[in-house]
Amino acid sequence: MKHIKLMTDSACDIPKELEEQYEIRILSFPVTVGNDSYLERFDFTNEEFYDMLLSAPKIPTTSQITMIQFEEEYQKVCDEGYTELIYVSINGGGSNTYNAACMAREQFYEAHPEKKETFLIHIVDSKTYTVAYGHPVVEAARKAERGASSAEIIAYLEDWFDSVEIYFAPYTLNFVKKSGRVPAAAAFVGELMGLRPIITIIDGETKVIEKVRGDKAVIPALLKHAQTAAVPHTPYLTVTGMCTEQGKELLEKAQKAFGEKAVGLFSIGAAISINAGPKVVGIIVKGQRRGMK
């Protein structure tokens, strides 16, 4: 009998093959480029979007997934015979999507009070971005497939989200400057001086932790910070946009530095590249659980 369904949103950057293999429900963010509207994961590939992003006269925008969409998805999952749904959202501090999911749950139960005991909806704020929450969603789906309870799965997710740390570096400051990830003045001066910011995202908070001079210094700096933060023998992931060669280099050097294989090298999608830019590399590690350091 079907029991637990995993659902998330398209900024998770879960590869299509894993989405299909584990039957993960992924809701797409609407993306507006100029006067045209698209749905992430449906209307373009990541590579196609990088070209769109670079040629767009102004930075594209994303919209939140609406309460109505969430209610419709809850109903679909319920009708499919699942008894529990676990939705993992993009960082709630950077998007209203988490709040929309919570309000939709309230409305769903108001419309279907009889479902409060027979169809449980769990909503988890990842407090992070890209495969930093896409990876644990895949692992959660694997656990559900093996018969784990929702309590066990949610405990795993909360432990990961209270521990995960992202370290990334854009090779151009144009997009972090426009999105506010780096103060405009600092971004402008940094570009002139050939500086590249090393940026961390922890618990949804973005900080510039170092500035290095020149592209060749980026990967060593990322690895230095990631190795310092990572708990030994825990999963780590690498990400890139259109910088495929640099992404491969980061993957190879990370595997030598950590002495263990990475989960993989993943491609960032539209929702992430709009803010970080398409020319970016990053590494995601599991650090000490916050509050336990």
C-alpha cells in the first residue's frame, strides 16, 4: 500500500532521472524573462536558461508557488492513495513559498476535516537552496521506499538542514550584485580589482567570508572552507552552472582532498542561477549540527 509521498519545489535541482526513479513530486517555480513567462524544469533546460539569462535585458524574476497550487497538489496526492505527504520547501526566509504551503494545508483541512486523521501533511523548511535540500529529499524518498516512518524521515531531514553548509563562488559579480547577495558598491570594486567572493549560506543567511584574487584562487579557497566545516565521512556535493570545466575541476580536487567520492556534480537551475549567476561553482557539506558545536 502506498504510504508516504515526498514533494518539493524546482529550486531543489534534483536531476530528472532521480525525480522519476523515486516518484518525487516537484512543483515548478514560474520564471519571467522580459515579457515571457515560463515554468522551471518544463519550458527549458538549465543550459538553455543560462543563455536566456545572459542575453536578457534585465534580470529575470521568479514567483512563488501559490496556495491554490499547493491545495491542488495535496488533493492529488490524497486521491492517489497516500496516507502522508512530506513537502520540503526552499528556504522560507528567502521565499514566501513555505508560508503558502502552510496556509494551503490549513485550507485543505478546513475543506476536508475528515482527512486530518487519515492524510497527514508535513511541511519542512529546508532553510537552504539547490541540492543542499534536493539531495536529502532524494534520500528521504529512498527511506520511504524502504518503509521508514514519517517521524524517522523528518528527523533525518531536520538533522541535515541543521547541519548543511553551502560554499560557492561566482566568477562574475553581475548577478549577485543585482540580486543583493553582495552589496552593490563592494561588487563594483571587487570586479575592478579582479576579486571573487567566497560566499556561504547557512540557515538561510548569506555571507561573504573571503575575497580571493583571480579565478585560479576560487577552487582552493572553496575547498579550504569546506574541509574545515565538514564532518568527516559525511556526504558532500558539488554544483556548477555553465562553468562545466571548473565544476569538473572542483569535483576532482574535492574527491582528492576528502579522500572520498562526492555524491555528484549537479547543475543549478533557473531559480538559483538568477541570483548566483550562471558562472558559478560551489560545494555543499554537512557540518556540525548548529547548537552542538
